[in-house]
Amino acid sequence: MEPQRAPALRRLLPPLLLLLLSLPPRARAKYVRGNLSSKEDWVFLTRFCFLSDYGRLDFRFRYPEAKCCQNILLYFDDPSQWPAVYKAGDKDCLAKESVIRPENNQVINLTTQYAWSGCQVVSEEGTHYLSCSSGRSFRSVRERWWYIALSKCGGDGLQLEYEMVLTNGKSFWTRHFSADEFGILETDVTFLLIFILIFFLSCYFGYLLKGRQLLHTTYKMFMAAAGVEVLSLLFFCIYWGQYATEGIGNESVKILAKLLFSSSFLIFLLMLILLGKGFTVTRGRISHAGSVKLSVYMTLYTLTHVVLLIYEAEFFDPGQVLYTYESPAGYGLIGLQVAAYVWFCYAVLVSLRHFPEKQPFYVPFFAAYTLWFFAVPVMALIANFGIPKWAREKIVNGIQLGIHLYAHATSRGPCPFSSVPLSHLVSWLLSSTAILSLCPPFPFPFLTLCPHILPFLFCIPTAFPTLLDLSTLPLPPPTFCHHRPLFRKKQLGWHRVKLLGSWVSIRRVQHHIYFFFFLRRSLTLSPGWNAVAQSWLTATSASQVQAILLPQPPE
């Protein structure tokens, strides 16, 4: 039985998606145009991170001559420059202009007297305009954020039609990209190819598992997470490819890519919590209370992600270089991640307390994903406080994708959690007559099995061996056997099936045998037994596992 999903969440997602995709796009510089009319005397226009030697600004400005004379101000990210003037309520227009260094040519006076502005007076329908077309190259000791503002101190407001192209070199990979975005397109393409490989390999092994009737729910979730990750990276590559070509990206495509990226993360997170709780490892169903808790948590996590995207689109100040997690919603997500880890720890500890034989699986599983759980909040804190703003976006992008790849690679992609018995289990459906004819009627579960059956059970052949083959198999008889019922009927969740199990020690290696007894002969061919097998056929990584299907329990 699969864990219940949140129907309320499914109803909320379509309107939330439409809301996000309908948000007005924010200009990211590179190619910027607009028509400004303001009563202020100092206004921020855009920002861009230029290379130390190849940065260039090409512009075209136009405004009524009656509004003369206006200035374009170029600030850089030194603490004495942009941080000292932006949102500084104690500074007026003149004070904000005073921090500019004239010797650095940081002022473009939009008048005919300033030759470098390229301004000339044009007449249109009886109105005189100042039309300015020119450019400016940028040189600095390192990559810097540059901020472009418009001012007219002591005037009657600002009015300007503007068009700016901000570039870094002439290469396709750098021209329209801000220096902090260098390498993002190449990184996304590389990870897209890697995740495509992971997804197709997972599909291939999923096909093999389905053929053996072992395609369990957690593996399907792994495949879904990889598939959604591929879609996310595909849309990111489309966005950045269009951006590299035109200097203008489709913001709706980027929002969709972010939603898919978050969805992949959430699917994988849910899968880890379910595995921690023992789903498909020690039990085949999640309790009603557990399903409700999971639904509430995942709904809360999804809504917080959506709020974060809305907050980023609507409330992030374009005059500041901000990271996604530099917001109340971002810190809320970090808190939810920590809460998920606490839940994960509790679930794993409970599973180990009830099933200590699962320690060979849960110990490496817990260690590997403890690193993953802490990677996201640690990355967010480092990005917020430890990475220079002029390099942050490209570094964080690579780290985020690396974290997602680590999660899938730790699962070993196409054969996830190879130490999880369900993933490498070989299940053969043997007819009852083929087994019972080899020895007297089973004294199961109170007596030991007939020794001459064990080689047949523990050798995993490519085809069923004949009776003549049994005497030639090299395995010795068992040193001792032990039988016990594994699960109560209530735990099994399948009222017409009786599950009994045995383990035997051969050469100091435990081998597990699981018997399914269908209480009705008509159920022998029912596919429903497979759901039980997927959930309950478990053993340690060192064990050989065999499933035997019997139509009825022995007398």
C-alpha cells in the first residue's frame, strides 16, 4: 500500500503555478529598455557584473530638452560607493553624486556639451529632444558589480527613454552574461547530460525490476525525482540558451524550471523519510497518522517554496545582489529542512530498534544522507555570508546541482540503495509440487527443513535446475536452521495471505527464506501477492533470498 498523498496539495498546485507564471518579469540587465518618469531626483536603473577588462555598456537615451540636464551615474561595489548611497535616507541627491570619482569617468552628462555622451538635439512634432547614443568600456582590478543610476539634482523630476546593452566580451558563452553568471549554461548542460544518463539507466533497471515484479514504490519515487530533475535542467538550459542568444530571458521558463527543481527535491526528500520509516524495507504500509503527518509536512514545504519564489519575484530589491535564501521564506525553508532531518533521524532509530537486523542497510544510509540533509542549509549560510557577491550565483548553482547529483549517486542511480534487499532480491515463483516432491511434507515451522532442499533454495540459477542437478551442487548442509513467523496478520495488511520465514546459517552466512501461503487456492495467480513481496521480502546485504509461493499452507 502506498502512502496517502495530499489531495489538498494537488488542488492548490495549478492555481499556484498560474500565479507564479503570471508574475511580471524582472529585468536582469544585459539588454534593458524602458521609459522612466519620476518625481524623484535620483533613481536606480539597473546593475551588471562586468569583467575586469572586457566589460562594455552601449546605450541610447532620449528625453525632452526641457528636462535638461540629466546625468547617468556609474557606481561600483566598493563600500564607499554603492552601499554608501543606496537607500541611504540621510543623503540627498548631491551627497549621492559626491561619492562619484570624476577621474574614473563615472558620470555621463546627457548634454551636447559633453562630447562622450554622443548627444544631439532632434526635433519631433515640434518638441525638441536630446538623443544620446554612445558607449563606455569598463576596466577594474577584478570583476565588479556596477550600478547605473539617473540623477538631476534640484530639478523638477526625471523623464527618460533608455535602451542599454551590457556585455562581457564577444563569445556566445560570455557576451550577455553577467560575470557572476559565467559557466552557468555550461554547468547546466553538463548536469543535464549526467541526469539524462541516470534517468534512462534507472528506467532500464526499473523495467528489469518490473519484469521480476519487484518495482516497489520507493524506486518509482527515485525514478520520478530523476525525471523531474531532467525536465528542470532542460528548462534551465532553454532559458539560459535564449538569454545567451538575445540577452533577454523568458522569466516564465525560469520560474517553471525552479518549480520543477524544487519538486525533484521534495520527491527525493519524501522518499528518504519513507525509507527512514521503513516503508518497503521493514513494512508495506504507512499508518494513517503517519500519512497525515507526511501530507501536512509536504504541503507546508511546498507552500513555503511557492512563497519563496513569489517573494523573490515581487520583493527582492533589484538594487541589491541578493541570494534566494536571503528572505524570511528562505530561512523558513532552512528550518523545515532541519525539521525533516530530525524526523528522518527519529524514523531511522525507531526502525533500527524494532529491526536491528537492518543495521547493515540503515547505518550507511543514515550516514550518507545526514551529509545531504545538512548540505542545503550549510550551502545557504555560506552563500549568504561567505561567498563574494560577484561570484556567488555561478558557485551556488554548481553546488546545488552537485548536491542533487550526490543524492542520486549515493543511491547509485539505476540500482538505488543496493544494500536495500528489495533492490537486489531474486524472487522465483516455484510451484508447490516442485518443492514438496523433494522431501516429506513440511514440518514447518516447528522443525528444520530437509537438508537436501537447501542447495536448491540458496543457489540462484538462471533456470530451474533439474532433480539430477541437485546432488551436484557444492553447498554443504546447514549447520542449523531456525523458523519463526515474521509478521502478524495485522502488520502484513493482507488478510488472505500467511507469511512465514526461516533463516539458515551456511558457512557463517545467514540465508533467508520467505514462504507465502495463500489461504485460498483461487488466489494463487493473483498479482496482489507481489505488493506483499515488494514490501516484506527483506534481508541483510550479505544474504541470499528466495521466495516460495505455495497455494495453501501445509497440513
